[in-house]
Amino acid sequence: ESVVLLLLAFLPSGLTIPDPRQREALMQLEASMQTGGQTVLTDAELQLDTLLFKMKQEEMLRADFPPAMHFFKARHLIRTSPIFSLLQKMPKGGALHVHDFSMVDVEWLVKNATYRPHCYMCLTDNQSIRFIFSSRRPRPLSHCSPWNLLETVRAKMVNTTELDNSIMANLTLFTHQDPATVYPSQDVVWDRFEQIFLALWGLVTYAPVFRDYYYQGLTEIYTDNAMYLELRALLPEIYELDGSTHDTAWTLKTYQEVTRQFRADHPDFFGARIIFTVHRGVNISVMTDAVEEAMKLRRDFPEFLAGFDLVGREDKGRPLWYFRDALSLPVERGVTLPFFFHAGETDFQDRGQRPRPAPAGGQLSFHQFHHLFIYHCNIIDLLNKPCVINRLL
């Protein structure tokens, strides 16, 4: 009511100059409605706020202002930015949108994982790479060159830097060339993006690497001063050196064990939870099985499994509505399975991909705003978590 009354006070009764006191009151009211607007800063916090504002102004006056540039061209500027360095040291709370196969620095993967014994690599027909750990020479892989034991390849080299850099280039989208030329369309960049995850698969799903990889991921999150993690994970089968595999429950249990170990080593870290994910390109039968598996895992790991989500390219994938029968199973059976859906991660707003009402109890991580839909979700008691600058850095 106070907002309405204040706005009504601005309605002109005649052609008079607005009262500057009313303008100031309106600006203060708006500021108070912002996140943290009711917080009263201490003298030390006011000093820091002044410093941050000064640093921000200085950065905005630079000719090479990072937010105005393509990220690939701005990355080195961000890493050397004084304000970014300061922000890194500040506590962040929780990292709520991290994916399992993209949570660790690519240099760690190459310098650590690929240097382990029994690591084989092959080159695919479309110039990507694949990895596998095996105690003996692996069977040939379709559309891939013969397997090469990296330990043997490196032993024949005087300098392995070029090989390592080549492997790194296959595990990231980053390019030193003009990104608009290398990735002229969404189709090209998404194809490259998904090839990277395929390349990582045999590397990260090897049991000894898997454990260390997740611990390293937690370390990097902790180093950036985030104290809690929600990880979207495919929960793949994990394999051993002899080729034997572990099921989804084992994978989730291992996540839990490594998290407990990390918390024991870092007592001020609050912990982590897993959001079980499935690629939206699967058919209804596979999705139904995945939801069944998610309900079982939620029953067995009620405190550690946070919920369920779909991943993958939304423009060419299937919308949530396509899987409505499978996604309705928990409610029909009286099972609590929270949903943390991606929604709006698309350039097309009117081609059937915009989010539609999801089953009750779902949470939606928005990448675009659809105001009427958000209003409707609030009415039916869905929790919305807008994330429009998701993964910016």
C-alpha cells in the first residue's frame, strides 16, 4: 500500500515541478526493496562498498571493458582484474548450478588424469578424442583411430607441452581464433560442446579418477569461497581398470563419501547435494525408467539427493511437457521427488520450447523471464529460481 500511495503522490494535479523530496523518497523506497536493501552497513562495510564502487568505475572507464567483449577475448582481462580478484576472496554462499562434467579446470584433467598409468586415447573421425583406462589394449572403437597408450607416446617425446595443449584444446570451447568464425551458429557450438563431454566421459568415469575429480571440483568451489554446492550429475556407470562397472547407486554413494571426506578436511564447508539429471533427448521409456530410478535413490539417500532435472540443448530437445506422464509419477505415487528444471535456455520464445506448467513441487531455474508463466507458477506454489546470468564466469 505504501508503494501505491507514494506513486499516487506523483500524479500531477497541475503543471507543477515535481517535489524533489518525493523523488528522493521514491528512490529510497526502491533501494529498500532490493536484495539487502534493509541491511544497515557497518563503518567497515561502508568503506568496502566505497572501494568496490571506485574500482567498478575505474574498470568501466577502460577501453577494453570485459563485459563489452566476447568472453574468450575478455577472459585474460577478467583473470587480471583487481575487482574480480577481490570478489573471488569474498564469501559466495552456495553454487547452485554446476554440472558434473564441467566442474574442474581442464589443466588438472590433462596434467593429472591423463598422466596416470593405463590411459589410452584415440582420435575420432570428426577430430574429437576419446579416452579409456585399461589393463590391456582396449578393443577398437568405431569411428576412432587405433588406441594409443599416452604413457608410451609421451615417453618418445622430448617435450610433451604440445601434446598436452592439443588435448586441452579438445576439452574446452576456448579458441585463440575469432570465436564468431570458429562458431558461426548455435548448431556448431552445441555440437562442439557435446563432443567435449563425450571426450571427457572415459576419462572422468574411471573410478580412481572419478573420486579425485570430484574432490578437486569441491576444492575449486571452496577456493572461490562458495560454501555449499548443488551438483547436477548424470550418475553414470563408473568402471574399473579390469572393465567391471558400478551402478548408479554406487556412483551416488561415492559422491556422498567424497563429500563427507571433504567436509572432514574443511570443517567450514557446509556440504553438497546431488541433482540427478537425464538428457532431454531420450525417449519416454528411458525417461520413465530414470524417474523410477530417481525415486528409489531419493528413498535411499533422502538427505543427499536433492532432486531431479533434465539437461541438454533445449532448442532441439524435447520440452518438459513431452515427458509430463513420466514426471507425474512421483506425485501419483505419493513420493517426494523435488524437480529443479532448466527452463528458458533457448533463443526461441514462440516455437514450443518455452516452459509449460510442471508437476506440483517443481523448482524452475530460469534462463529467460516469462513473466506471465512465473506469475502462474507462484499461484500454483512452484518455487522459481531465476538464473539469467548463469555460468557467466
